[in-house]
Amino acid sequence: PSPEMGWIRGPKMRGREGRDAFGAVFVIRRTLGNAVVRNRLKRRLRHILRDLGAPASGSVVFLAQPSAVRQSFALLRQQVQQLLKDHDEAVAGRPVSAHPD
């Protein structure tokens, strides 16, 4: 990963460049809820990423915020889509669009 590339902030999730050549990693902390809640969120995120396709370049790490657990599927999808777009722009060296928190 680029040493200067930090976390890309979104309202419900954050993303950054991963270490692998391709793919995605979901960081779902224990503080988000019990195993049922965390696994449900992981399944939803995997489904969204499968529909959207892999990142255009490299790999990406998603860090779910506590509010992501309560979000609708449509809002989570929109957030992941925006983070992937921002990730690709950051990797390409273009400025990342600002998002309200």
C-alpha cells in the first residue's frame, strides 16, 4: 500500500488500500454486537461487494462503524460503492471527494 494513503472516511464505513494484490477485507469489531449481528453485517457486505465487483485496482480494507449495523441494505450498498470509487481515485492520485460525516 501507499504509505501516504490513509483511511477514506464515509458516514458508516471507512476504507483504505489493502496489502494484497486484489480482493477485500472486512474489519468487523466485536464492539459492533454479538456474533449474530457481526456475521449478518459480514454477509451483507460480501453480497454487496459480489454485486459491485472487486476494486478496480489492488485490494481494499473496509472498517465498519457501529452505525453500519443498523443501516438498510441500500444505504450500505451506496456507501460501499462510494468507498470503492474514492479508493480507486486515491490509488490513481486524484483528489477524493468529500463526504459529510
